[in-house]
Amino acid sequence: MSGEGPWITVMLNYDSGDEVRLKINVEGAKEVEMRTNPKLQDAIKEAKDRAERRFRRDRVTAKMQITVSYHETETSMDTADLEQAHQDRDSGGESKMSEVGDRETDL
């Protein structure tokens, strides 16, 4: 893969069954961004069109099932936010535990 940004993986399966499967995985960004990116949507349409042309060329008459999956990737900012949330949660738990320990020693 060259360049940055989302990418598409296309898998085509038509092994003499009654159904042809075309699976398109889109990865590399937030789902909303991928769904609204016109270049990605054009690439998805092109993958579908190529599969249909190949079916016609190979005289495949089976029904085609198309699955498009969007897989979000974490950014470094997402990871930093997640780590901060865990740290805040953990430090909050420690302060509550130290208060309980203080009460036990006061008794």
C-alpha cells in the first residue's frame, strides 16, 4: 500500500455454488469519514462493477451477495484519550482505597 489514508480489500468467491460472494473491506479511518468519502465510494462502486463484468465474461448466473464492511482504526489521539481515561479511573479508585485505609487506621 502506498500513500496514506483508507484502503479497500476486495474478495470475490464464486466457486460453482448457487451464490457469488463479493466482500469489500474498507479500513484506515473513522467509519463516518469512510462512508462520506467520494473517492472511496467510487472505488467501492468500481469493485462491484468489475465483479459484475467478470461474471458476465465467465457466464456466471448465480445471485451475487455483496458485503461492504467498514473497519475503523484508532488514531494516536484516540489511544491517548483512552489511556487518560484509564489513568483517571485508576487514580480515582486509588484515592477511594486510601480513604478506606485512613478510616481503618483511625479506628
